[in-house]
Amino acid sequence: MTNKLRIGVIGAGSISDQHLNAYRRNPRAELAAVCDKNADRAREKAEKHGVPRAYADYRELLANPGIDAVSVCTWNDSHAEISIAALEAGKHVLCEKPLCTTVEEALRVEQAAKRSGKTLQVGFVRRYGANTRIVKAMADRGEFGELYYAKASCIRRLGNPGGWFADKERSGGGPLIDVGVHVIDLCWYLMGRPKAKSVSGNTYAKLGNRANVQNLAYYKSSDYDPALNTVEDLANALIRFENGASLLVDVSFALHAKEDELSVKLYGEKGGVELEPALTFVTERCDTILNMTPQIDHLSFDFASGFRDEIDHFVEACRGGEPTLSPVEDGVEMMKILCGIYESAEKGEEIRL
Ligand SMILES: NC(=O)c1ccc[n+]([C@@H]2O[C@H](COP(=O)([O-])OP(=O)(O)OC[C@H]3O[C@@H](n4cnc5c(N)ncnc54)[C@H](O)[C@@H]3O)[C@@H](O)[C@H]2O)c1
């Protein structure tokens, strides 16, 4: 390895800009190549960020010995294949969430990571947010006591991005695997990663993508096609852990809700905490309940600094510093939970993991 970690970014769509911007400002990283199966997109993205090489086939990028590490920012159905090939080519991997679309794939990625001895970091970017780091440090010091209950919602009333996100074949599912993965992981991580024992979930496809709605803007993927939608529009679940803790979650792409909602709340024996919508600590002193607001720059997750911190951490992990905060094992565990929820919804019964 030269002094700088030489990076290839595979998948040049929306999220790749966050990766490219963060690598660009990291003095220990150097952008070497961009790849997208859409060759024009790869070329344009390389030009925009001043990256010297553009590829249309990720295998060619991986064959370049001048690349030490890659970010995988492609559709979910190619995460496992590309991550395994990259590890086998001797590259470190930062794989966007979700790790992949099935437990079998996840286990194969884990084996490839172990065999290669390279770093595989899962893109659980919310773990790297300032608000999460503060709560994690407090949880590790026992400030909340045992965190035995968590509740998370990520409700979009109108927010099916369309394109591959709405195609189960390429995404692996709808809001549960796309945004549920973030909030479930966040709660599970802060609860101390207890072993999940069982899941009971429901999915609904009642409203479709609500492409008929006018006068309200929402994010659409680059290749939006309203005719295509094979994913759920709502999912909910109760996850039980071996230590007795539980997590309740609901997420949607479409729902007759009054407004969008993002909330992540954890409750412990000595205190509680709300990470979203705004970091707040709740406790009791002298027979009085206190709600406390920390004085920090962003009380909610800040996208740009979250990605910068995630990528700075990845670069250091690849350079032999601390092991990654979001290792492949956690990606595997998350796939067991997510796939368990889909299985439970399909069978209409609780699933033991
Ligand atoms: N961490 C986050 O907060 C966050 C936010 C958005 C998206 N994501 C994840 O990032 C990934 C990409 O999402 P996006 O919003 O950028 O999607 P996007 O559709 O904007 O971009 C994906 C790109 O990948 C390319 N691609 C697909 N398969 C490929 C392959 N085999 N080889 C080369 N290129 C390929 C597509 O042509 C497209 O340009 C997804 O896994 C998504 O879940 C994460």
C-alpha cells in the first residue's frame, strides 16, 4: 500500500456523492476509480469528482492492482457478489446497507471477509453520527442501566423512491430493508447487540406507490418508473432478544399518516434517550423527572458529517487502526432479523431465529 489508501467507488448513483465527497476530503485517501454499469454515469461522476479512471465493469476495476479499497454503492442484489469478488481480489470493502438481500449471501460475505483478512465495513452510517456516539458512550458507562425496550418509526406517507428500490428482485424488499435496517440496527447497537431470539412481523401492500398524488414533492430514484412496484408499503415488527429486551418498529413508503415521522427511542432502568427526532435524555433526580437537551451542533442525525465520520473510520480501519465499528458479523445479524421479519409476515406467525 502506498502512503494513501487508493479507493474505487462502485455504483455511481445518488449515495456515491456522499462517499466521493468524504474520501476527497480525507488526506489519507486518494480516489483512483469510479465504476457504474451505466458507462456514461461512471464517466460523468469521475469528471465531477476529478477521479482519473472510470469503468463500466466492476471486475475490471477490481483487477487494477492500484486500488486498495472499494465502496460498494450499487443495488442491493449485487452487494454480496461485488463484496466477495473485491475481498477475493485483496481489497478492503465498505458495503452500503443492507449487507445483501438474504442470510445465505450474508454468510458467504462473512466467510470471504474472514478468509481474506481484509476489513469489511457495513454502511450503518447512523452508528457514526455524533448523536449516536454520545449515546453509545453513555450506554457503555451504564448511564441508562439496562436498555430493555426500544421503539423506532420511520414513516413516509409518500416516499416510495421507485426504480430498483420498488423492484423486490433488485432491492430485496421495501421500507423494511431500505430504511428499517437503519433504525433497527441503531437500536440493536445501542442496546449492546443482544442476540435476537424471535421476530413477529407484518407487511402490507395496500396503497401502492401513491404515484397519483399531486402537489407534494418526494425523492425519486434516477430511473423512476411508476408502473413498477413489487415491494411492501408498510412493515411492522416486534423483535425479542435472549436477554429479555424487546424492540418495536414500524416503517413505511406509503401510509395515510398525517405527516412523515422519524423517531428512535430507547428506555433503560436508570434513564431513557430519544435519538430522533432530537437528542434528548430523560431521567429522574430528587423525585423529579428531568428532560435534558445536550448542547451539540446537530441534535438529529447530520447526513454529511455522518458520512464523513463513517468514511474516515473506514480509512483508518483499512490502514490498520482500530477494527471497524460496523463489522460484517453485525451485517449478518441484521440480515437474520430482516429476513426473519419478512418470513414471519409471509407465514403470519412468530419466527424463532
Ligand atoms: N446509508 C444511507 O443512508 C443510504 C442512502 C441511500 C442509499 N443507500 C444505499 O446505497 C446503495 C445505492 O443507492 P442509491 O440511492 O445510490 O441508488 P442509485 O439508483 O441512485 O444508484 C445505484 C447505481 O448503481 C449502479 N449499479 C447497479 N448495479 C451495478 C453493478 N452490478 N455494477 C456497477 N454498477 C451498478 C446503477 O447503475 C446506479 O447508477 C443501495 O444499496 C442503498 O440501499 C444508503
